[in-house]
Amino acid sequence: MTLSIRPATGSDAALIFRFIRELAEYERLAHEVDATEADIAAALFGPNPRVFADIAEWEGEPAGFALWFYNFSTFRGRHGIYLEDLFVRPELRSKGVGRALLRHLAQRCMAEGLPRLEWWVLDWNEPALRVYRAIGAIPMEEWTVQRMTGEALKRLAEEP
């Protein structure tokens, strides 16, 4: 059994979009996806990409992906990596694919001197939570995620 991880290329845009849709379905959030394959291609492979992806392949076939970008810690004075999405096809889970994608990002952090690798996980996703605890990840329980979208975002932007 062989597992390999490689950086995504422009020819992977459709695959990445398919993974995003599969992830959204798993997370019961498919109704929130309004991105298109063209949006993903432009963001990852346009002239000035600010988001990146790695593809995991099992026996030469696409098995999953990690989509990430650099964030910044003012307290540390350095960048880190924020993992936006991690997805492994259901039939290939429990084979170490997700862990390998996380290890790959941890190795990038070490190679680039980045002090943090961070991500969110849905509180009901026990299989993922078990994996994350097993590799030493800790929940940031003292932090509450805040988000603005839609009308609230528009109202704030339009304030005098």
C-alpha cells in the first residue's frame, strides 16, 4: 500500500472542488457551498494565490486533500499555517491518510520556522476529534469563533 502527498496543480481544480463538495456533504453543510470550480481554480492557481492545497494519493488514486493558508500571530511575531479543510474519502479513512496530510503540514511548519498549525473542527465530529487528540492537538476552549457575513457584514461596511 502506497501513500503519497504532493502539492496541488492547476489540473487538480476539479478534484479539489469535488473534495470540497464531499466534505460539505459529510459536515451537513452542502447548502452553504456557493463556490464554483472556477472560484477554486482562480484562488489556488491564479496569478497571486493566497491559499494552497496538498493532494494525498493512495495507490496512485486521489484519496484526500488539505487546503491551507498562512496566518499570522502578533504575539509570536511570525506566520503559521491555518488548515481550512482536511478531507479523506470515506473508503480510505483509518489508513493514516488524514494523519499523513497533517504530518506533511507539520513538516512544512518545521522547515519554515512556523510556530503554529491551527484548524477548526465541528464539535460533533468525534472521529476527527479522536485523531486530533491522538496527535497532540489541544482545543482552544477559551476562544470563541466570531463571524460576520451577509447583511451584518454589509451594514458594518456601510457605517459612516
